[in-house]
Amino acid sequence: MEKLLLTVSLLALTANAAPVSSLMNNQRAQVKWRQEATNKFNWNKTQEIKWEVVNAFIDVQTSPDGDVYAIQKLEQELNDPKYFVYLYSPISNTWQIYDKDFQAKAVRFDLFGRMYFLDTKNCVLNENRQRQACGFKDFEVYADGKIIAIHDGVSNIPVDTLSSLYQEDPYSNAQFKALNSKYIGLTLLRNHAGVDGALWGLLYEPNVTQYQIAKWQTITQKWYKIEGQKGVALSAHNEISVAVVDDRGLLSLSSQNQLQQQAVYI
């Protein structure tokens, strides 16, 4: 039976100096997208990046203001792998390393745009790189600072459910829940705290290198397939703009097509 690799998209409007009328039109368009099953996208691939050491991106995350971050994993023959954060510029189509002296497995943002990291010891760090809690392989942070995470499977912290009370880190006093990766029978790849609860996912299939994109339709209460692109990680900026990393480590950015196809429900 197919399983869904879930992700709740982080939805936010791009912070720019657009006129009020343009902002209102964008807001109306996004409301329309939330009400309709839309599965027609154009995919604009970035050029293939030439690295001195060629390694794929393993994760992608969009900030509330639309910045795209990706994680590059560098394998080392005799040492532990290294993880570097890159920031993508869609205008110049270039990547810049975020901090060459800092490593992180993941970058996440809360609703207010505060930045968090998952370090190489599976600990969540805040934007000042202060340790919050440990024992996770993925996480999201709510606006009030509470952490919803996926247990890394090796740490000795208790495994939670969504109905569990929050645990509290004894050092930072940060509150968190560490969910099992197979909670409620679904394999969780990513968990995002979307501002309106919108769900995006990667449809699990055995013996494949990348996965079908799916989206939750709130009116029908069903998942439907997004055609035209597959990937191993994704992050949504809004209902139209989605960043996807494929199995080669290349980033693709979506844009709305004027035509819509009949939704293929799962």
C-alpha cells in the first residue's frame, strides 16, 4: 500500500515593496488556490551547479520572505560527513554558502521568520545558535517557540504522540514533542507547521530514487497528485511556489500554469 511522505507547507507572502493593489491581487489568487484542487504547474529548473566536490543537496527550505536554503552533504572517506547551508538567489541563479565555518543538517523558520538549525548532533539551535533540545532527525518550530520534531530513533528521550504533553529540555527549558517517524501508520519525511495547515507530501513508492508530489485538498479531504516533477525533498513558500530537490540534487521552482487539469485523487 502506498504511504505518504508528509510535509505541511510553510505558507507566507513574499515580503517586498509591491503596491497595495498587487498585494491584494496576490492574496485573492492564493485564496482561490486554497479553495480549488490545482495540479497544473510549470517547473523552472535552476542550472546545474558545478561544485569542486560534486555532492547532491539533501534538503530544501523556504523562508517566510521567499529565500530558498539548501543543505549540501559532503561525504568524507575517513571522517564524518559535513553539512553546509547554501542560500539561493533566483535573480542571479547562483548559490552562496551561508557560513563556511558552520554545519547544519536542516534549516527551518517559524511564522515570524526566526531561523533554526538542526546541527550534526541532532540538536535544534536557535538563530543565535544556542542549543534548544536534542534527539531529532527533523523538526519545525511554532510561533510560540514550541518544537514539533521527528525522533531520531537513537536518543533516549521518550517518543511522543500529538496528544502527548510537551517535554521540556532541562537546560534550555524549550518545550518539544518527539514523534515516531511512523506515527499513525504514515512514514513522515518532513513535518512543517503551515500557517493555514496546508499539507504537501511525497508519495512513497518502493524501489524508486525520487517520489511523486502530492497535495491535500481541504474541500474533498483527499490527496491529489501534482504532475510534472518528482523529488526527494520539498518546501512550499505559498500555494503556488514550491521548491523541490530531485535525486541529482538539482533544485526546481514551480510557477502557476493558467490551465488546470482534472485532479487525480489518491
